[in-house]
Amino acid sequence: MFVNFLLKQFLKVEIEIKRRIMYKKAKDLGFTHPKVVDYSQELDVLLNRYLKQAS
């Protein structure tokens, strides 16, 4: 149970970091730039992991 809690907290931090990086890249390069799309896909993976842990 505690490990599940720690994993969720870790994922929250990772999601926030990835989201901030993605927004900065999007501001600098545009939302359709391949690097921004890559970050968006990585963020999707993290969000899916988090949702799986939350259920």
C-alpha cells in the first residue's frame, strides 16, 4: 500500500516536470514541432501509468 502511494507521488512529480518542459518547448518551437510531440507522447505514457495506479 505504501509503495503504491510512493509510486503515485513519484509519477505526479514526473508528470509535472514533463508537462513544464513540454510547454516551454511548445512556446519556443511551436506545438507541432517533433520534439514537442515527443514530450506530449511521453506525458501521455506517464498519465496512463498514473491512472492505472490510481484505480
